[in-house]
Amino acid sequence: MAKGNIGVTSDNIFPVIKKFLYSDHEIFLRELVSNAVDATQKLKTLAAVNEFKGEIGESKVRVTIQAQKGTITISDNGIGMTAEEVDKYINQIAFSGAEEFVNKYKDNAQAIIGHFGLGFYSAFMVAKKVEIFTQSYKEEAAAVHWSCDGSPEYTMEETIKSERGTDIILHIDDECKEFLEETKIEGLLKKYCKFLPVEIAFGKKKEWKDGKQIETEEDNIINNPQPAWTKKPAELTEDDYKTFYHELYPMSMDEPLFHIHLNVDYPFNLTGILYFPKIKPNMDLHKNKIQLYCNQVFVTDSVENIVPEYLTLLHGVIDSPDIPLNVSRSYLQSDGNVKKISGHITKKVADRLSEIFKNDRTQFEDKWEDIKLFIQYGMLSDEKFYERAAGYALLRNVDKKYFTYEEYKQLIEENQRDKEGQLIYLYANDTDAQYSYIERAKEKGYDVLLMDSQLDVHIISQIEQKNEKTRFVRVDSDIVENLIKKENEQKVEFTQEQLSALESIFSSQLPKIEKTNFIVGFEHISEDALPVFLTQEEFMRRMKDMSVMGGGMMSFYGEMPDSYKFVVNTAHPLIKDMLNKAEEKCNEKVNPIAITLKEKQAEEEILKNAQKDKKSDELSTEEKDQAEAITKEVARLKKDIKDIYTAYAKENDTVKQLIDIALLASNLLKGEALAAFVKRSVNVLK
């Protein structure tokens, strides 16, 4: 029996392995099973080139738990190892200067990545002792028994082993007893070894008999050695792709929309299948659904370094031996190959979408709402993807017709340019709430887009930035005559006193709604336009929409109150009639105050002119008091007039009805106010 020290003489090697090189204890099983698979495949390769002429026999890797003994055994019938090979591959894990290197970088796991082949030593994360029983395929070689208790010391001796191959026995540490549970190990095997190219047997299949589960004689094979992505596309049907999707995601009830089969052998090796899942309208995004494999060994489902973030919305598998992995295969390193692979995947996805669009536009349009968020996310995130996708990204109008960006531009080019030459895209985000506005726009011959998904507001800004003299305007942000101005505005014909009277009448009766402001404004539109209506300024409303997803600085806009302009159409006969009636009812009280107000305003103007060239500290106390008194008097007189009109409006059902109609059109009339409106409307009909 030989004794010795593992090739790193420092006692720090095992703490480094346990604490730094492996961040996740459970990957020990993946490493050991993968090594067993490698050994099995190497024997097949040697047999293929006639270097091994014996019987290959059963090509399975077996994982066995003996809970009472506290052991897990991983067995294969592969090439095995000679004593010299055990010494080389197990005992000599160091390279020149290893001790110095480990000491220098023991607090920085990333610096050690790629310098060791330490897959076997992951066993010591869960085992207090590890044994190897191995018999080489070489005819003259003796079997070897190797043992180590987690210190740098080991023992190695000749032994007798009846079959070729290697058994690795892990004596599980007391702190890791959960790895002796069948369900735990089976779960890890299915997670990491589900598609390894050699059958993995874990116990025997069980079946129900006489009300209980009993073991059969058949091996419980936990993996699929020939997953769909390892086959050629010509060998697979649509049903095969769907079946594999559900093999990857057995809990998914949805069918994938499209698939992309990756198969590249130059300038790098890359295979895989990516699926477009249904993305719900509320953007309930499930990332970490792409699984990364290295030669069919599961590595990770965090693939942000391999594919752009927006592509992480896809599902499926990527397999590449050319993606650099760290010693535990758990984390990715960035290098040129990764960037090339990322670029290739992006191009393949964009090309596949273009192919579907060109070959079957009807199918593409039918599935647009399901893939829309994905494509928009990509266009907003990646300029190259935008360039590729701009030809098939779609816009949908309120009549459910689809257009490419260029098609829609041509559709509205002639009719929707304003007097400044700007091309105006009208859109709605709620066809029910904005129905009356949409209909008014249609009456003018305008087309209205439906932009109701979470990324639409960002796409709107992107299109505006990329196209000169292009502006998106929500259909309820103003009256239709102002949405696309064809001529100069007509002047309001009312006097300032009449406008002040109307402002007092309406502003006093507008409701108090939490985090909502109303500002009364006047426009001379036309007699056939609505008498009153609400509009929202496009910029602020859009900023608030963006704040829903933007976060950070954008959240400032989300906290701001909604601001509506209550527009009074001074050209409407109803408004003129209401003003006449208000003046008839209120003039007797208003006129005397108005006369006094004009006098006081004249005095105020004279006083301001007299004091305008003086600085504040040059004015006497008497002059300051005089100015303050006249200002207060003017304000009081204005309030007195406003109070008269407010009292009139309070008792006037027409005012309330007009306000409620405007609120109702903007979906702001609810609860008690809505009930009062209905009751008032019935009374009008009596």
C-alpha cells in the first residue's frame, strides 16, 4: 500500500475547494456523473478506432445510495484507470507553482477558474471520505483502490475488481445527510444529468401493486441520451419539437408559438432549440428558462452572458463546448467567443421571425399579440435587432388591421399631416374609455392605432426619434380639430369678463378627485363640436405611462397628479345660451361690484406706475400699505363676483350635466356622481 500527499503541499487546498471553487454543493453529483459518462464514451471511441478490442458490454452509469452505510456510489464500465493514471489525474492536481498560486488567490475564486481540473474534488464538499475502486481497460493493469479523508494525505493500493470501470464511493459528511435521500438525488440527477449522452440508472423502476409501490427488475433510467437538439432538423417533425418543449417544461400548459433550431459548426460549435413562448399581456415575464449545456451536461439557466437580456424571454436549450466555463462549470466568463455566439443567436432569431413573416404573414399576424412584447423589448434594447425587426414589427389599428411601420406611414401620409408638415400618428390605449374620441377622429377620415401594451409608450418614443417630423398623439389628448391642426386657431369672441364668469361657473362645480387637477380653458372650435370636454396634455400623460415601468428618475412623474384641461367650446350655442342666462340672472348683483372693481383696478394701475421705478427699500411704509390695501380690495371684489356665479352654478343643472358629460367621456364619472347624473338625465326627459 502506498501513502502520499496530493500534489498541492499546502493544507489550504481543501478549504479553497470547498469554499471558493464551488459555490453550490449540489453540483458534486453533476461533476462525478459527467466524469463517469466521459469514461464510458472514451471506451466507445477507443473501440471505434480499434484500440480496444474487448466487449464494451453495458454502457450505463449507475448511481446508488446506501443510506445505512451513509454512502453514495457512482459506477461506470468505462476505460477505468491504472495506478499511474490515478497518480497523474487524482494525486497531481497541481501545476508548477500551485502552492504559491493557491495561497495568493485563495480569496478570489474567479482567479483560479480554468487553472485546475478539479471536478472530482467537488466530492469533498459533501463527503468526509472518498474511495475509488478502478480497473483499467488495459489488459495487464491491476485494479486500484484509492482513499482520502479530505486532507492532503491519501492511500493507494492494488485491489481486486471483477469488472472494468470505476466506482467512486462517497462517505457523506454528517452535515450533508440530505444527500442520502432518494428524492434529493433523483431531483439533482434530473436537473443536471437529464440529457447526458449515456444512460444514467438510479435504482429500479417502481410500480403500484396491491396498494403500494414495489420495485421492478427494470433499471430506472432518468435521462434522455438523444434529446431533440442533438438531431438534425430534417429528422424532426413539428410534433417532435412540441414534445421536447414539454419534456423541458413538464409543468407548462401552453404550446410554444415558434421554434428555432440552432446548428452551427463554424467558427464555433453551437446547437440548441429555442422556443417563443406565449408572453402574457401583463408582461409576466419568466426569465431563466433557457438552459445552457456543455456537451449535454447541464450548466446553468442563467444565460445573461450568453444571450442579450431580451432573448432571455425565450425558452429552450443552448449547447456549446466553446463557451468558456469555470472549474465548476457554474459561471460563465466573457470572451470573444461568447460575444460571437450571442450575435449569432440574435441574428438567427431575427432571421427566423423574418422568414415566418414573409412565408405566412397571416400566421404571423395571428400570433403578433403573443410575441409583440418580445420583439418590442428587443428593438428597444438592441439597435441591430431594431434594424432587422423594423421590416416585420407591426402596428395594429382600432379596427384590428395590421401594418408594418412603412405600410402605416404610407397609409396616413396624405391625410394626417398638420399645417407644420408633421405626420401625426393618432392612437388610443383603451377603445372603450376613448370610444367617443376615436369616433370623432374617424369622422374626420383619420386612422387610429391601438397602443395598449406596456412597451407601446416606449416604442412610440423610439419611432418619433427615428423619424423626422413625426409625432404620436393620444386621441383623447385634445379635441379632434386640435389633434391635427390644418389651419390657424379661431379667436375666442367672448370678453374677458364673460370668460371669467364661465371660468367661475365651471371651476366651482368641477369635482374634487384625489391626485387629479382640473384647469378650465376656452377654445372657439365649431358649433357641431362638443360644448365641453376633457383633454390631457400628451407629454405629461406619456411620462406618467413610462413611469409605470421606468423606475428611477421616471418615478417622479408617476407621483405627480393627473392633470386635465376642461375645455369650453365658446362657439357652441349651448355655451352662448348658458352665458346669456347667467348674465341675466347675476348682472343685477355683479354690475355694481364690477364697476367698483374697474375703478379699483384703475387706481391699482396708477399706483403701480407711480412706484414702478422705486426699489422696495425706497418705498415709505405709507406707500407699501396703500399698495397692499388696494391689492386686497381688488382680490376681494373679484372673489365677490366669483361667489355670485358660484352660487348660480350650484343651483344650475345644465352646468352639472355638462361637467358630468365631459367626465363620463373620460371615464372619470363614478359612484355617487354617476348615479346623480343618471337621475338628473331622467328628470330632463320628463
